[in-house]
Amino acid sequence: MRDAQVIVVGGGPAGSSAAYFLASQGVDVLVLDRARFPRDKVCAEYLSPECSRILDRMDALNATEATGAAHLEGMRVRAPNGAVIHGEFAANHGFSGFRDRGLAVRRTLLDSILLNRARSAGAHVTEAARVTDMSMHNGRVTGVQVLQQGKHQTLHADLVIGADGLRSVVARRLGLHRASRWPRRIALVSHYSGVDAIGRFGEMFVDKSGYFGLADVGNGVTNVALVVPVSRAAEVAADRTDFFEQWIAERPHLAGRFSNATRLEPVRATGPFASFAKRPWFPGAALVGDAADFFDPFTGEGIYAALRGGELLADVTATAIGSGKLDSLDRALTAYASRRKLEFKGKWKVERLVGSVISSPWVFNRIALTLQKRRDLADLLVGVAGDFVPAREVLRPRYMMNLLLSATFHR
Ligand SMILES: Cc1cc2nc3c(=O)[nH]c(=O)nc-3n(C[C@H](O)[C@H](O)[C@H](O)COP(=O)(O)OP(=O)(O)OC[C@H]3O[C@@H](n4cnc5c(N)ncnc54)[C@H](O)[C@@H]3O)c2cc1C
């Protein structure tokens, strides 16, 4: 017997988006999350301008803005040599997003709003229900095994959606999970009040051995995030708060801004976090969000990829789910894999390029000097990270030549 047409494992942005768009099309959806909401998530909490389009479609944009979410006009990135790249979302490159500003908002607030929107669309949500394994029959996923209030049970569905994040049980149990060899990074995140000179831009500070981010997340609170190579894991494990605060104290361009700041909560750590799925589907199952692919936090695209992935999956599969024909459903799942590739292929390339460049201070310093002078090139790159300029615009030979030639001739 079937408990729902679709079971969504995980009620983060990916799961809520998939559940919302499927339930809106009349599909019977059950969301299971091991957490009780509101729950927090280690994140820099920046939402690209194009996220607002999907939030609006989910009727979640007004509620998100009503929390006091900050509006960000663009990004500032400081290179190890002190060069500052300044890029804005509203620019003269001929592309415009759904909004010309990004948002920054606490995940405790955002994720609860999104899950409630899935509920309002008709999805059933069970919190504090941890999926421990898949239920299979003849090589096909037929449901999940769940642990809830100390009791194990099996729930059945035609489709199981793994939206259970970076360490996805669904991806692992189906043999789809792969850990990337590079870049292996870990992150530390906390929230502060009273950080000096916080403005309307997300800020990144790239260093020889990591990067540091600051963003206003509304209501006088600043999200402070530090990402370092996994080779520093032992130091972090020894005392993560000390590691975090030392990092700030040792850098004069940061230390001054924290002289009157108060840390509002313990420093949290996560990682290593580079991973991907061999493919985003299996007969009877699909992966979405971090469970399918993890985007490096530097470009701040994970939440968009999660929301867009859920929207895409629902668009491609809703009719087949409604038909109740499993072979149609599997065909729709292969179509989902192709559409994901089309949608995200360029971004994966840009992410890898950016990851390589920031790992090499010599190269990044030179490129930063160019982008500091060439606002047009910086705006285009920030637009790609904002998810409204197609990635191909910065992958074109002309863009690359502009960047590399002027970087080569800098003195
Ligand atoms: C340091 C850091 C900074 C980041 N900064 C940004 C940023 O500024 N902007 C941005 O866009 N992205 C950022 N990201 C990425 C972003 O956080 C993720 O891409 C996004 O949260 C993915 O959403 P998701 O729904 O796939 O997964 P998640 O948000 O992780 O949600 C997964 C859900 O699944 C549930 N779950 C997990 N396992 C089970 C189980 N076995 N059974 C039931 N439920 C389960 C969890 O409780 C959780 O609610 C950052 C990531 C990191 C690590």
C-alpha cells in the first residue's frame, strides 16, 4: 500500500521547493525531516537576486522580506594584496534579474517560511522523523525506512526525493554519493551584532589560506563565515572559537571592525563539504539540492540551486507521477537529469574556475587588480553569481582573454 505519491526526505530549501511545486499540481506529497523547525543550518545566508523569483512563485517573498531580511546590492571581494573587486547586480551589461538586489536572511526564519509554504500547498509534513534507509523491490526504490519517536516503520511511495542535504542518506544508500577530492574545505560560522561599517554589499576577504565573509542578515545581525582548507581541521577541532577569533584578531582590516562587536552564539563548524552525485536519479528516486551537488559557498549559489532544482524536478515529473505509470516516471527522471545538466553545467564550470583562482593567491591578486579597474567585467561576474546572467557570458573566450591578458600585463 502506498502512503503518498511522493515522499520528500528533507524539508530544507530543496525539499520545500519540490514539495510546494508538486503539491501545487495536485500531487500527494509527504515531507519527512529529522529536525524540528525552526532549525538552523550552517550557511552564509545570502540569497541571489534570482532566488526572489522562486520565493515569489512560492508566495514566500513577502513573508521573507517581512522578517527584516537585508537587501544586498552586490558583492565586494578583497584579494590578498588588498585590491578590492566591487560588482553590483544593477549594472549596464543588459541583463536584469527578477530583482536587482539579493537578500540575506537567517536560515531559522527562511527555512520555516518555505516549509510552511509547502504545507499550505497541501504537502503533509512530519518533523522529527529520520530516514535511515531505502525500501527496495526488484531494483527499484519503493519507499523509505523511518525512525520516529523510537519506532521504525516503512513508508511507501512511487517516488522518493532525496533532499536531505550534503550527507544525504538517500544518495549514499543508492550508491550515488561521491566525495570530491578537491577542494576539501571546512567552514566556521557565527552571528555577531555591532560589526562596524556593514553596508549594502556582501563582503568576502580572500586570504592565502582561506576566505572570510560578512553579510548583514537583517535586524542588526551580521553573518560571519570562515572557510579554510581541511588541512586546518586539527587546529579547528582543538578550539574552533579560538581559531575563529584569532583569524579575525590577526587581520587588521577585520580586527578594527570587530572591536565593538558581540558574538551572539557559539561558533559552528561543518565540512569537509565538496561532494556530488554520480547522477541525480535512480528508478523510483531523485536527488535535489546539496544531495545532488554541493556548490562551494564562495559563489553563494547553493540556496538558488536547491530552490531551482526543486522547481525543475516538479515541472518535469508532476504529469508522470499523476499518471501512476512507473515507466513514464523513470523517463521523466532521465529528462530531469538532462535538464539539470543544461541548467547548471555552466555554473559548475564557473564554480570550479573561481575555486581554482582563489586557491592561488598569485593568480587571484593579478585578476583582482584587473577586476578592480574593469567594473564591467566585475559586474558581469557578480551577475552570474546572482543567477541572472548566463554563465556562458564569463566563459566566453573574449571575457577570459580580457581578464587574463590584462592580468598578465599588470605590474
Ligand atoms: C559554510 C557555508 C556557507 C554557505 N553559504 C551560502 C550562501 O550564502 N548562499 C547560498 O545560496 N548557499 C550557501 N551555502 C549552501 C547552502 O547552505 C546549501 O546549498 C542549501 O542549504 C541546500 O539546501 P538543501 O535543502 O539541499 O539542504 P539543507 O538545507 O541541508 O536541508 C536538508 C534537510 O534535510 C534534513 N535531513 C537530513 N538528513 C535527513 C534524514 N536522514 N532524514 C530526514 N531528514 C533529513 C535536514 O534536517 C535538513 O532540514 C553555504 C553552505 C555552507 C556549508
